[in-house]
Amino acid sequence: MTGNHSHGDGRAFDVLLVESDPDAVSPFIDSFRAAEATEEVHVVTDGAEALDYVHGHGDYASVPRPDLIILDPDVPGADGGQFLAELDDCAELRSVPVLVFTASDAAEDVARSYGLNANAYLRKPTSSEAFDELAQVIEDFWLRMARLPPK
């Protein structure tokens, strides 16, 4: 699998999952493990913690910058819109792809996410099989096919 990395250096991708619902975190992590994904998935549960993570503040001073961020826009603390705006304002983080991961199918939520420069809008799966399929699609496209920016 390492030959397919867009980084070309054989290391695992760092994925940041910003999700407060444990009922979504567990199947997401399990699905990446089942797909034998090549990622290290780091989980934070609120927007303020996510901002600390991406900026390397506090407990996150030594964490790597994520290669991909999967964001539930309804997390407590700084909401998804604030988080996306902050990424867009920071030159070194602006290039990190962000996939909005939500239960909402409202057109205004989709438009708002893309208006804040999200790279994709994904509906949260409702079954373990659908989580497995989503993890495989993310793995195949974002971490094998797409060329991600260097860190």
C-alpha cells in the first residue's frame, strides 16, 4: 500500500476526525481498521480542541499537521463554520483538505460548507456497512488517488 501514497515516503497519513458523538467515532475508526487503511486517525471532540490541534497549541504542540480533516460541523466549542474560517485565514492550513461529515442534508448546510471552502460534504452513514464503504472511498480517493500538499 505504501507505493500508492501521494507523499511517496511510505509514512502513514494523519487524519484528524473532529467528532463529538461516540456513536460516530467508534464505527469510523473501526471501518478504517477493517479497510486496513494507511492512516493514523486522531480524534478531537470539540471545535476549540480542533483549533488547538491544527495550530499545535497546548497538549498538541508535538502533533503532526493533519493531511486530511474530517469535520462534524455541529461539534461544541468553535462550530464547524468558525473552524473552516480559521483554516481559510491561516496560509499554512488553508491547503489541508476538509471533508464535512454530518447527518444534515439541508441545502443551506451544504452551500454554507462549500462557501467556507470545504472540499467535500459527506452524509454520516447509518449502518456499519455504510461506514465501511465510506472509509474505503475516503482511503481510495483522498489518500491514494488525490495528490495532497506536502507538510
